[in-house]
Amino acid sequence: MTSNSGKSLKIVQLYPRDMNIYGDWGNTLSLSRRAKAHGFDVEIVDYNPEDSFPTDADIIVGGGGQDSGQSVIGDDLQSIAATLREMAEKGTPMLVICGLYQLFGNEFRTIGGQVLPGIGIFDAVTVGGEERLIGNIVEESSEFGTIIGYENHSGLTTLSGTTEPLAKVTKGEGNNKDDEFEGARVHNVVGTYLHGSLLPKNPAISDFLIQKAAENKYGEFTPATINDELVEKARASASQRPR
Ligand code: GLN
């Protein structure tokens, strides 16, 4: 029993049908397991185009996708944009990876010349490049410490205004080839190019999302003591992999 027993969190996964590659589903699974380890009951709800949007979401997670997947969900994303912006401003924690990270910005101009409007939660513009930026990535964040993951994208993202980067890259590429930054942060929203096993290897980000969700819903969060021995092993091994 922890002091979070009897409390529940609803995780909404955005567009798992079209935006869910390189193991992004693993993030939702890992987040759910972490929340359970902290004592919460967890409900995972899938949101796909034309579903009715669960505005009682406590945490929102969205994955990556090909340019084609991004264009499939584009209109539907615009239909829930105002709701998502309002939730973000009220402090709902959100994690968006790669393709949805790009669409949480102002716009994505694909290499094929298509302009996909974003929803403007991040002040960011992404432009499709010729080259794919692929490989293991390590970066330093003042909030989350060392973040370890894997990137695979051709879009190059430039931040502006009050949107801060998530982290400074120490191995890999990140948002673009010109600056050393990766990802974006506003309110309690985290955007990143790091796929798949992001949350299993970076529980500090899971704990942030869970803490913000619990504080929003219950006014408090009491973390449980979780044995992270295997996480530490995975982090040590992943951070030493070549690019
Ligand atoms: N289509 C985007 C790009 O290549 C997003 C890719 C992804 O989500 N991995 O830049």
C-alpha cells in the first residue's frame, strides 16, 4: 500500500493506429507500469480519428509516424487542437514523440512540399530534410538529468519564442543540424525526437508526468520507492552504444 492507493490516472494515447512506430507503444506501457508502481490504478484510452475526445485525460501521450501518417491524422488533430491547447495551458502533462512533436509545433513542411499545420503548443517549425538523422542519442536536461534514446527523423525543427529545448545533445543530432538542442518544453508538455524505449530508460520523465497528473487531480503526489537497478543497467549500456 502507498498513499496513492485508491487513486486513478487516465492515460490517453493519441492516434495509436497511425502514430506509433519504433516502439512508441512501449512508452505508454512503461508509463502505466510506473504509475502502478507508485500505487495508482491506471486506465489507458486510445484516441483515433473521429473518436470522441476524452477531456478527462490525466496524461496525454503521442508517438511518431511517417509523413503519410501525419497527413492522415492532420485534420482530426486540428479538430481537437483548441481542446489540447487549453489542457496544456491548464497544466495537463503531455509527452509527444517525433511525428506528433512536430505537429504540436506551428507547422511541418514536408520534403514533398506539403504544409501540415500544427497546433501551436510549441513555438516551433519543422522542415523536411534530404537526410535522415538516425541513431542513438544522449542529451543533458536541467530537469531530467541525462536522457538516453534513439532518433530517426528527416524533419529539422527550429524553436522560437518562449519554447525552451528539452535538452542539450551530447551524442547525436537532435532538433536540427545547426544547434545542439533537442526537443521542446512548455507548461507540462514534453516534446522529443527520442522514440520507443524513452520512458523505460528515462523514468525521471515518467515520474514528472505522473507527479503533475496526480497534483492536478489530487493536489498531491507521494512517490513510492521503486527499485531502478535494471533501469540503471539499461541506461549504462545504452549510453555507451556508438552513435
Ligand atoms: N515524418 C517525420 C520525419 O521523418 C517523423 C518521423 C518519425 O516520427 N519518426 O521527420
